[in-house]
Amino acid sequence: KSANPQWREQFDFHYFSDRKDLLDIEVWRKDNKKHEELLGTCHVDITALPIKQTHCLELPLEKHPGSLLMLIAVAPCTGVSISDLCVCPLGDPNERQQIAQRYCIKNSFRDIKDIGFLQVKVLKAVDLMAADFSGKSDPFCVLELGNDMLQTHTVYKNLNPEWNKVFTFRVKDIHDVLEVTVFDEDGDKPPDFLGKVAIPLLSV
């Protein structure tokens, strides 16, 4: 019930400098659970923004009245990584020892915001649902922790895909839940949902 909403939400996207993607933003209106209406879109060219600065942008909505006020900061990515199973970040005993020292009890209050990190090895999926007429799927896996999101590559025409990837997240809230969702890639169409699991960090 507002024409001037304030969300004050922060989202972290892991952007790699060799890509030329635009940040696409859509504003939607909900009448009820079933009806939604697009109120406008806008785009931000990330490559045009200087690094290590916070930019205050007022973005007019295309073909619709209104504008969107955003703060966008482009900064080097720390604490988040995607790697192959054979080069797992915790595979080095020296690195493991340094991390154990960093998070030991006596160092608990050295950096209050440095809660820790989560490392997830996504190995494979078994007996997925067939989403294509061919009786196969093109599955990929999305991992979300808080407002952080990383994903695997797509394994085409396979109901038992193997990804063998290692994902590392910075933990910002120990009460967060790791959500792992498997989708079927469907070309230009939105991906089809194949399944999901939720793992509270406090259960790990």
C-alpha cells in the first residue's frame, strides 16, 4: 500500500571482471498471492562503475513512471570461491592449521564480523526427475546462504549429474540456512524446479 516503498535490503552478487553482464532490476506489484504486475525495469552497466567505491544511483524505470534509488559498491571478492574438487581450499594442511588458529576461542573477539566460513562440496545428484521430452534433464545446482548465491555448471542430458565442485561462503549470520536447489536448464525459458534441500548452519 505504498507508492514510495523503502526496502533497505542488501544483496551480494559475485561478479567476475571478465564478464560483460548488466545488472537487471525489475519492480513488481502484488495484488494478492496469484496476481502480479510488472511496474518497471532498469539496468546498470557494472563495467562502467569505478571499483572500490560506493555509487548512489537514481535509476528511472523504463516505460513506466517512477525511479529506483540504489547504492552499488564494486569491490574485490573475498571469502567466496568456486573450485574443482582436486584443488579444494581446505585440502592444504597448512591452510587448515591457519584457519583453526584464526577461529580458536582466544581469537573469538578479534574481529566480531568474521564469524567464519562455510565450505560445501557439491558432488552429484542421483535419480533426478526427467524434465525434457527425451526423458532426460539438463541439471544445475544453486546454493544460497543468506543473500549470497553461487551455482554449478549445467550437465546436459543427464539424470545422475556429477559436478564435483567446492563452494566457499563467508558466514554473516550463524542462524542462516543453506538452501541447495536443483534446476533444469530450459534455454531462454525460466529453469524448471527439480528439487531442494535446506540445511540450517546450526545443524552443521
